[in-house]
Amino acid sequence: MLCKTSRIWILRRTYPWATLTITALRLTYLNGVKRNREKIRFLMAYFKIDFASVLSLMNDMIF
């Protein structure tokens, strides 16, 4: 069983990606106001990702 500090560490390391995955799955079956809230949550997590660093990491891995 994971201790509390390791769970927090995992959550912080995967925060935007885990939120994107969970909200995308929730969007498939929600409707109405709950769906709009999930869309907002999805977009907020999407814009928190630093795509410049992701692209530079991919570039370093390729070349």
C-alpha cells in the first residue's frame, strides 16, 4: 500500500495528464450542466500543460 506522501507525489507528477484522461472519460456519459463543468475542467487542465517543454523533450528523444 502506498503511503500518503507517495500518493501526493504521484498526483503532482501526473496532474494535468490524469485530469485530462478522467474528464475525457466523464464527458462521454454526462449531459447538461455537469457536462459543461467537465468541459471547463478539461480545458483548464489542457491549458496548464507546457507544450513547449513537451515538444523539446520529444525533440531531445528523437535526435
